[in-house]
Amino acid sequence: KISSITIEKEKQGQELISLRKSQEEASSELDTISQERERLQKEVSLLRRDLQLATQSHTEILEQLEQKKQQIRTAQSELGETSRKNAQLTSQLAQLKNSHENLANLKYKG
């Protein structure tokens, strides 16, 4: 009976050692998983920051583009106004030349 008790105790001792090894392995694996989780969280944080910066940059570019469009519209409007004034002045100049020629002709005739 003593030997069967001894054998049983040895079996339990071996099982305890085996359970401790399994627990150590599981604990080690858990540490590895925790480290990987922290690494991934840092990576996600960096990617979110990069996305935010890219979005901000994209928004700034769109705002600059809208400003440029407005500047182009303003310049086109000013160009149109300048063209109208130029046509008006060209017409007035033609009238003045015509009047000047008429005066010169009258003086010549007279």
C-alpha cells in the first residue's frame, strides 16, 4: 500500500510539474500577445495620426484650390471689364480721329 501511495504521490508531483510548465508557457504566450497588442495599438495610433495629417493636408489643398478658383473668376471678371473699357476707348479714339480729320478737311477746304 505504501508503494501505491508513493506512486500516486509521484504521479501527482509529475502532474503538478506539468501543470506548472503549462502555466509558465501560457503566461509567456500571454506576455507575447500583450506585447504584440501594444505594438499594434502604437501602429494604429501612428496610422490614425498619419490619416489625420493627410486629411488635414487634403482639406488645406481643397481650400487653396477654391481660393485659386475665386481668384481666377475675379481675374476673368476684371479682364472682361478691361476689355469693355478698351473697346469703349477704342471707339472714342476712332470718333476723335474722325472729328480731327473732319476739322482738318474743313480747314483745308476753307
